[in-house]
Amino acid sequence: MSVEANTRKIEKSVVTDFSDRMSYGSYLDLDTLLSAQKPVSTPEHHDELLFIIQHQTTELWLKLVLHETLAARAAFDADDIGTALKCVARVKHIQKTLTEQWSVLATLTPTEYSQFRDFLGNSSGFQSYQYRAVEFVLGNKNAGMLTVFESDPAAHELLSTLLREPSLYDAFWRSLA
């Protein structure tokens, strides 16, 4: 189909000049987000981008899970049960999405993965500080995990704090008292 055959006028209410306004791309900082995928394989393996995006989106979801679980904990502490339950319900949906999105990575065969895995060195999802933070907030606290993050002071401090603080589970039981 030609461009001319597929042309229609844009409605007058649609904003088209963003020279002095916030746009969708600037609000979401898409230039930064979409340039954050940096394959390291040489030559670049086609499936490495899938692998990177899968893990980056997981980290974004974990950021939201952490945000919501901390809010739920605070709401339980404030006896705001409605807000706490809403946050927990949102986490349930995020976890469902996280589980379902891994099916995309299942399209990567072990052979394909092995073609770029050596380029990743010792890096592993095991080193996700947000995953550990969610574990700690939910009550699965293993102080031994802190050693993995000794070379990342910010992550180590966050995890140390969460290790000392009451869990969401603790806050829930306190709210029933």
C-alpha cells in the first residue's frame, strides 16, 4: 500500500508539537531505556538481545514488586488494611506476569544460549539484588546472601536494612493483634 493511499488527517485535538512540552518518549526516558541493551558477545549473537531484555524487564517488574510490598508493609503498620490488600493484589498480578513472560525465554534453546553464555563471565541472575530484596521483605531472610553484594555498597546497604526491618509477613501478623 502506498503512503498516499494510507494518509488521513490527524484530528485537530491531537498535539503534534512537543518542542516545549513533555512527550511520551521524554516522560519514559526512552532514549536511556532503549539504549540500555548492550550485547557483549563477539560476534553479536542474535538471541542475546532476547536474553538481555528478558532480564531487564524482570528487574523492572521486581522494582515494582519491591515498591508495592514496602507500601503494603507500611499500610499494615498504619492499620490501613484496604491499601495493604490492594498492594498485595497488585503484586499477585505482577508475579503472574513475571511467570508468564519467562515463556518467551523458553524459545531460546540450550544450544543457542551456550553460544553466548561464556561472554557473560560470572554474571548470573543469582546476583539480582532486587530479587533478594523482595525475598527479605517477604520474610525469607538469609544474612549469608549479603556477601554476594559486598562489592555493591548501595545494594549491600539496602539489603542490610531490609534484613534488620520487619517483613511484610511480620507486619501482617502485627495488624491482626
